[in-house]
Amino acid sequence: MDHIAQTHSDAGLDSRRIGFIRSAYLHLGGAIVAFTLLGVAFYLSGVGVAMLKLMGASKWAWIGFLGAFMVVGWLASSWADNADSNGKQLLGLAVYVVAEALIFAPILAIAGRIAPGAIGAAAFITLLLVGGLTFTAFTLKKDFSFLGGILKISGFVALGAILASVIFGFQLGVWFSAIMIIFAGGCVLYDTSNIIHHYPEDRPAGAALHLFASVALMFWYVLRLLMSFAGSDD
């Protein structure tokens, strides 16, 4: 973070903004650690397998899980973005991390069976991609807020495609995963730019929540892509 502080000192950002950026990334680091621990716990306890069995019984179960995740995510984001107390902002981030760990439990259970090495590889690739995008945002000093509208429309299109695939029973292939990785990269760039330039300085937990969501989205589709390659080798 010293490099980040030096970069933004050169860019004319004041010490308060630099302190906010550091705090946001500390919250992000805590969220990633908590997500990792919860993911391991859910994997070892069989939560993912139980969710897979439930979803296998009915396609509407997965839609229900997705809908519940979206509602919880909206509520957690609202707390992190709008609550006056630091405690409630942190609660929003914590609730979102738990929700992400639960929604990841089934795919981690599948990966553990068909391609165990894909989980670590996906985490490493995601780390490299996020690191590169973060470096780009901090060094270019460009405001990427113009991506907001594009990402919102693209997100609705992607959500529609996912729901249609579940309802009508067709597979979203390798190309969809690749496109979604690019989309997630745009989200990381947009969220990082907002942390640098726009996000309110009294809400580091909210800033971390949004960036964590983008990182998790990228991890999901990198893992899905690697699993597709593993499946094609069988």
C-alpha cells in the first residue's frame, strides 16, 4: 500500500483519501480471508453437496437460491452504503461475504470432485487479473466511472441469459464464461476507480463490498472456465 499512497500523493490526493483507500483494501483483504475460511468450512461440512442435491431435485431451487442471494446482496449493500454507524456497515459486508460463500458452496463441491486443482488455479489466476487491473487503475490515474452504464446493461443481459439457461435447460458454454470474465474485469476496474476518485471516505466497508463482489464474480467464472476445460479432457 505504500506504493499506492506514493502514487496518489503524486496525483494530488490528500492524506484523508489515501487513508480511505488503505482502509477499503484492508476491509477487502478481511472479506477475502473470511470468504476463504467459510468456503473451506462449507466444503468440509458437506454444505455444498447438500445444496447440490436440493438443486438437483428442482430447477426452481437454483432460481430460489439466486433470488435469495440477490435480495440479501441488495440488503447488505444498502447497509454498507447508507448506514451511519461503522458497525452496521461492517455487518453489511459480513452478511454479503456469508452469502457469497453459500452461493459458491455448490460449485466448489463440483470442482472438488471433477477438478480439485482448478480451485487453486482459479484463485491464482483471479489474483493475477485483479492485481493487473488494480495496477492499471492506480497508474493510469484515469476515471473509469463511464463504465457504469455499460456494466449495468451488460449485467442485466447476463442475468437474463443465466435465468433462461436454468428455466429452459440449455448450457452456457465456454464463451459465456470468457465473456463474463471480461465483464468482471470491467467491474473490478470500475470499482477500483470509484475507490480512488468518488466513493465516500466514511464508507470503506461499502467500497470493499462492491470490489469484493466483482472479485468473487471473476473467481466464479474463471473457475467455471477451468472446470469446462477439465470436463472436455475426460
